[in-house]
Amino acid sequence: MRSLSLVLALLLAACQTDAVQQQTAALTLAPESMGLRQIQTRRFDTRDEGLILSATAGVLQDLGFTIEETAADSGLIVGSKDRAAIEAGQVAGQLFFAALVAALGGTANPIWDQTQKIRVSIVTKPSADNAAVTVRVTFQRVVWNNQGQVAHVETINEATLYQKFYDKLSQAAFLEAHQI
Amino acid sequence: MRSLRLRSTVPHILLLCLAMSGCVTDSKMEILATDKSQVELRALQTRAFDTTNKALTIRNVLATLQDLGFVVDKADEKLGTISATKLSGYAMRITVTVRPRGSAQMAVRASAQYNLVAVSDPQPYQQFFAALEKAMFLTAQQVD
């Protein structure tokens, strides 16, 4: 019993140092951050930051986002949308597993992703020489399962998704989006 | 045999209860709870930069937060406040304020929470300001 208390104390101490490490990691520039910046950023050859901002707001509306916050002087637009997150494969797998367990006389609680909130924030910035505007967009999402619990939270890092977003933005702004 | 084991277990449970009661007496206490003194927190969360350009400082904070994987939630140029969230298996929320300090500097203060706890250790903030320094091309100076 004494050894159990000791283990518990050690575990708690380990939790403590872990927490600081995790917090530190969360605020540390990761080696991959430069790659992500490239994926998420494009340059438009215009001095008109307002044009880019309103084109962006238009694209967000096209995509069904609700605009939650704008701070035009800082070049910021924030939006979100709530959507279904059901994936047929996952549901089928869970139901199959539950049926299998039931067949063996047990009870299983099939769990699958049900809903998601997708968040987007866009920051525009005049380039150093003031000849262009750079745009950086980031998508995140929170996914809830069919029990109403948060299943996962993540930042979207897929390059193709960002590419498609910028294709739409360059069409809306009548400007070409250049890689940085 | 059973009563013997019970006799040795009960004090441990009591001890555990006591230890836990030391932590949480009333969850309303969280409303005004801090892990460090106000002076300590301000010192480790604040840095000064040799610039008077508030707008540029705000834009550099936005860029740094995006580099760190945050989605910016809100910004207010007048107040100089920026709030952002990072979701990566955990949820980190951060507020950064930018305000003039004297006539030649801007003071930047960051405060964050990680899931359900306040971030009050110096290391995470050191990393944040190290990243901000790169965006600002200026040294982040400790303030007292």
C-alpha cells in the first residue's frame, strides 16, 4: 500500500513536468511551421488590402461559413460552420463490431463521429514593399461523436484543401494567387 | 483476514480524501484563483519591444500566432487585444495584448490556458516571445 502511494505521488509529479513540457511545446515554433506557412499562404499582386478582404468574405459565404468576427485594420476575418461529420466507413465498422459483440452475448456501444464545427481564420498583410498583399488562412475543426462527446480537435494541414480555397479566392478577386 | 486488510486500507483512503480536500474545497474558488502572484505572472508574461508602431506589432503577433498553429479568434486594434485558439489534440487559448510602454516602446503580454489549466510557467512564454522576436526583428526585453 505504501508503495502504491509512492507510485501515485510519482505519477502525479510526472504529470506536472509533462504539463509544462506540453505547454512549452504548444508555444514553440515547430520545424514544420515554415512548410505549413507556405501551404497556408499566398501572395496577390495588389495594393488593395480591402479588395482582398471583401473577396475573402465572399468566398467564406460561398463556402457556407458564418462570419463571426472581422477586424479590418488588422486584416482579420474569422468564420465558422457546423456540419455533419458522419463517415460511412466508420459507422459500418462500429456497427459491425457491435453486432459481433452482441452475437457473442455482450453489449457494445457503437461510437462514431457525428457533428463538427469547422473554424477558419484569415489574416491579410501588406508585403514589406507594399506592392502585394499576402493572405494566410488556417482551418481547424472540433468533431463530436454520437454520444455528444468531443471526439477530436485538430488543425487542418492538407495542402490540397488550401490550394482549393485559394483557387476560389483568386477567382473571386480576379487575381492570381502566387506561392510565397 | 478481510478486516485486517480493511484496517490497513481505511487510513489510506482517509489520507487520500484529506489530500484531495486540500486541492478542491469549492470549485467557485477557481473564479479568482491564480497559481502565481500577480507580479510574478506579469513579469513572465510580458516583454517590451523598442518600437512605437502598434499596428505593426499587432500584425506581427497575428503572424506569430499563425506560425505557432493558432487560429485567431478576435482582434481589436484600439484595445490592442488578440485572442486565438490552438487545437491539436489539446485546446490552448491565448490572449495577447499590445499597448504603449513609455514613449519609445510597446509592451506585449501573453496569457494562455492549456485545456483546463492556466499556463503560468516561464518556459512556454519564453518560447512564444522567441517566436515573436523573429517576426518583429526586435529583441524582447524583460520588464519589471
